[in-house]
Amino acid sequence: MKIFGTEIGKDEILKRVGDIDQLGGIRYYEFIDGVRRGVRAIDIKSPCGLDMTILPDRGMDISNLSYKSIPISWKSVTRETSPVYYESRGIEWLRTFYGGLITTCGLTNIGIPCVDNGEELGLHGRIANISAENVLANGRWENDSYIMWVQGKVREARVFGHKLQLERKITTWMDIPRIVVEDTVENIGYERSPFMILYHVNIGYPVIDNGARLLEGEAKVISRDNEAKDGEEDFDKFHEPLEGYKEKVYFHDIKADEDGNSNIAIVNEDFDVGQGIGIWLKFNKDKLPFLIQWKQMGMGEYVCGIEPGNSLTCGRKVERKHGRLKFIEPGEKVNFRLEFNILKSNKDVDEFKDRFCK
């Protein structure tokens, strides 16, 4: 593998280090103070520059992501709050929404709170506030490349209710700034269940800054409401934080590439005196047909969400009414795959444009 600018094989690396952790590796620990107290965390550090934190007690989601100490993900004022503070009603989910690279939403409701068939449903569901079990963090050599991964299972279930399980594996490499998230959702009950899932991906400063842009393959873009229509011609452009900014939400239908994936990126070509930086998200179009863009340019809440989902974020009652609501049968399994690649410079940005933005 190529690290520190040099191509070097497994044998030569092992001659030079006592333990692979000298170059990068996995650290499993627990927060001990404040609202994060008791939350398990797993850090993965890579010599290619990729650092991330996975939270088993928050649905196996990814909180911090950075590349060569450059923050990629947005972090909210709540911090990585323990799930003991979770409140399910209305929009109280926001009290434990720390942002991060991924906050998973679902599994039986995403979007606006509502009452559906007599069941009261809060914003974005419960899965991100449930602790995982069977958690494993490990690494292995594969030829001359070192692979690291974390996996675990998260169960969202209720007696006399829906019973769903999310099994997640997050993989990265020591020599490639890439993250692959592989999920399997299974109905472990005996009744058909509504099934809604959204990957709330949150990109922040300095990737988001004045002059940054959203890039994507061929797409149809629809404004959610009148607030979004005001300025919809600039949905893909970002500016400095503004006082009193009200969120704008856009629904994207991104055409799949030859491999069946939709592709979207957020880039800042002016970063580091024109060196550039960005992040590219790839996801399977057939399982995640929708991409919701959450554009929030407020002070302190300065973020763009790029959120693949199997439903829109109008709430389960509306999705059912319009015939878009998905279901999962007893014993059925549904697989998802997301891939994140760091666009390390404007050379990578240009290659993304040439490939997808024709």
C-alpha cells in the first residue's frame, strides 16, 4: 500500500513497527463527563489522514470525521448526547441530534412528526438513540493493504409492535480515504412493518463555506415548500452564515450511474488558497431512491445535509397517503450500501465533475 508518499508492502512495514497501531488503528473507549457520560466510542485513525468516531450507543452512527485534521462533518451544540436523554415526542429528537457524518433516521418513521393509524410518531424515529450489541472492532491484512472495520446490531422493537433489526458494518483502509457503510435491516417479528430509513449526512465548515458548491449527477430537484422556492436557483451554492436564516429543503432524484449508484458531492474549491477539499457520497439508487438536501446557513447551525432515503421526509402519514410508504415483511432482509470518498484536492474535484457533471 502507499502511505506517506511511498509504496510499501506488508513485510517491509512490519519490519519497521512493533505494532500496526504505530501507523493507525482502532481505539475503543467510553466518555466519562457531561451529557456524553457512558457513551461508548470507537476511533479509527489512518495514516492516509482519515480519522473518524463511531458511536455504538448511538445506533452505530459516525460522529466526527476529519481528513488530515480538516473537519468534514458538522457537529451541533448538543454534543454526542447519551441516549438516556432521548425524548420521542414532536421535535424533541433535536435535543440529542449531535449532527456528525451520519445520524441514521427511522426505522418506522422519518421526517415530520405525525399520527399514523393511531400511532404517535416523533421526528426522525428512534434508531439513532438505541445502543448496539455484538459490537466488534477489528483489522486485518489483505495482501499488502490493511483494512479496519467496526460492526454491530441495533434492535428497534416493542412488545405488541414492530420489530426491526439493523446490522451495520463500517469499513475503511489505511491507505485510502474511503468509508463504506453496509447495512442489513431485517424484520425479526411476525407482522408486516412500515419501513422508513434516512441517512442524515451532515457536512460542515470548512467544506461548507462561502463559495462552496454541491455537485451531482443528472438530477431532478424539487423544493419542499415556499421557503425553499425562494432562492431555489441557488440550491447548489453556499454563502456565509446569516442571522435568522430559515432552513431550505430540496428533494433530489439523481439518475443512477452504470453501476446503479447515485453520486453527489460537496466541494470547496477555494479552500487552502485554492487547493480545494470535498466529500463524495455514493449510494445504491434502487434501495435509496430519494436524496433530501437540508440547507441550513444559520449562525452556529451552518450545515448542509445530503440525506439518501427510501422515503421523503414528509412523515409516515403523508407517505402512506401518497402511496410511497415502504414495508418490510416478516423475515425479510433489505441491504444498503453507502460509500464516502474524500476529494483531496481540486484535481479530485475536477475528476468528479468530468465523470458525473456532464
